[in-house]
Amino acid sequence: MNLTANWNYPTNIRVGAGRYTELADLCRLMGIKSPMIVTDPGLADMPMLGKVTSQVRVSGLNCGCFFDIQSNPTGDNVEQGVTFYHDNLHDGIVAIGGGSTLDAAKAIALMVGQQRPIWDFEDVGDNWTRVDVTGMAPVIALPTTAGTGSEVGRASVITDTDQRVKKIIFHPNMLPQQVILDPELTVDLPPALTAATGMDALSHNLEALCSPFYHPLAEGIAVEGIRLVQQYLPRAFHDGQDIEARTQMLVCSSMGATAFQKGLGGMHALAHPLGALYNAHHGTLNAILMPYVLKANISVIEQRLTRLSRYLDLGKLSAESFIQWILDLREELKIPNDLAAIGIDDADADKVAQMATEDPSAAGNPIAFNSEQYRQLFVDAVAGHL
Ligand SMILES: [Fe+2]
């Protein structure tokens, strides 16, 4: 099958191997003469980034690289990027990296034109209407992992270090205007990160599907996104050079983030505080929490999971067989079964539970868990009591 295409939904997406070479043309198309490339330190020495920047420079554009993105980007991190943008007279942003980098880059693009502090734009009520849209920088996003789908999202997760909490910064115009999904940018991702990010994509599709709101468009996308994980995540994990699997997982990741406009749920409500408190990998957290959260919601989502078992063509058609599929997939991807295995204990269980109930993702959980229910869920996930 030819896996090259141009889409305009939910934004302009160019998908296909080698399409990162169209970056300079895209900058021109958008009127960007001096792009600021935002990327993470891990990519700074990668040949791929050198190829991208030299190609942009050869085409006559004046580009600068900002490498200082942390794995859980903070408000200070965004501020540093804003200063870099202004000091070097940039007029647009090219975000190349994993979810944290794309999130930070989108937040920088928002903040280069604002007078208020970033926390004034937290996704609460109608805070987003405070944004001065005229000052926002245009963004081109090139994901190098297949997980968060931040390239098609309208928000960024930024850590408030003072309060040790992850906040969602939202504005509809934070959706990048142009996206390149190029599997060649993901082939060097090691198996463990391929697994963790892929499971994040699965959690987005799954939580979106199970959230209680009315949104059949999102549900259609989510169901196929889950099937793509089934077919292609093990292949991408076992053979990183598998271009077809890498392409399909990038698309699956974008599908997950498109679908979760319908809402997320308990996996993310817990993964956000745990990421902020323990600096653990977001995808790994979701992967570990997944079966515990599904089981805790089973009374409400049993029919949906049974339907999924049919769509995935699992041997036995039931919610249990779907959960068993998740457990088998996790084992194949060498993801641990409990949070203790990644160094998390339950000493802070009350705090974690309270933060989970207050997390915006909690609103999309099929059952409105109270803090005692989140506490129990967390304690079970630490101990491996499924
Ligand atoms: Fe996520």
C-alpha cells in the first residue's frame, strides 16, 4: 500500500517517508523566513537533525536551534524559549521531537505574543479567551515519537514547578498549522521508548472511546486507532526499521490525540500527578495503569470492550479477553505490571488521589471516581493487585 498522503483533517498533514525534506518549502508557504527549531537535547547530535537544519539553511532560510527542552517541560523552560525567539528575531517555530518538545514548542509559540504569565491560560473555564491571538507564532510540527499526538492537539502539558503540578495550557490556535508525519524520523527510537509512547497512543484512543460524552466521530477514529496498535506496535517494537509499522504508529498517534477531544479518563488523571511527583515516563505510567483503570470501570464499559474484542478479532468475544489482550501486549513489550517496578510506592497515596480527582482528565472517566476510589486504584497499581 502507498503510505504517502496529504490530509487536511484535523490540520494540514503530510504523511510519508522522506517528507521532512519538504520543510523549507512549508516554511516559505507559511511566510516564515527565520524559523526557530525547537528540539530536545537528545536529538541535538542526531544525523537526522543535521540533515533537517542544513536543508533549511541551504534553501536560504535563517534558522536557529533551541535545544533546552526538559523531558517534562516547565514554565521556566517555556520562558527561556520565548527569550531565545525574541533575541534571535525568529518569525515562526519548527517543533521536532517527542511529545514534551512539541508541547513546549507550542507553548513558546503561544507565549511569544502575550503579556500575561502562562498560568493565566490554564485550561480552566474560558481562560483561553484571554489569549492575544495576533501575537502567536506559526508552528510546523514533526514528531519523532509516535505517542502523544501533540502535533494535532490544541493544548500543551507544562509543569508548574512551584506547585509541583502539571497544567494544561489551552487555546484552539495552538493546533499546529502544518504537520509532517515522517517515519524516517522515528526509526532510531529504541524499543523501550517505542513501547511506552505507543502505549500512550493506545491509552488516548481507549480513554477517548470509553469517555461518556456524545462524539461518534471521535469514537470511529479511536476504534481504528486501537486496531492499528494491535497490528503495528509489536512490529515497530521488534524491528525499529519497519517503515510501514512506523508510519502506521505515527498516524495512530495523531488519531489518538484527535479522538481525545472527546475526553480522557482515569489513566491520565493518575498519570499526570505521578509524572509531576515522580518524573516518571508518561507513556509507561499509562501502560501500567491501563488494565487497573479498565477493571475499575468495567461495570460501565463492558459492552464497549466486548465490541472492541470483536473488532480486534480476538479469540473470545468479551471484555475480559480485551483486557487479557492488553496484558499480553504489555508483556510482549516488556512493560512491567505494577508501579513499584518503576520505583513508585504508595506513601503519597492520599496526595496522588486528591490530585487525580482534580485533574481535568478525570472528567472523562466513565465513572466519576472520588478520591477514595482513586486512592484504591493507585494502591492496587503500586502493588500489582489486578
Ligand atoms: Fe497521554
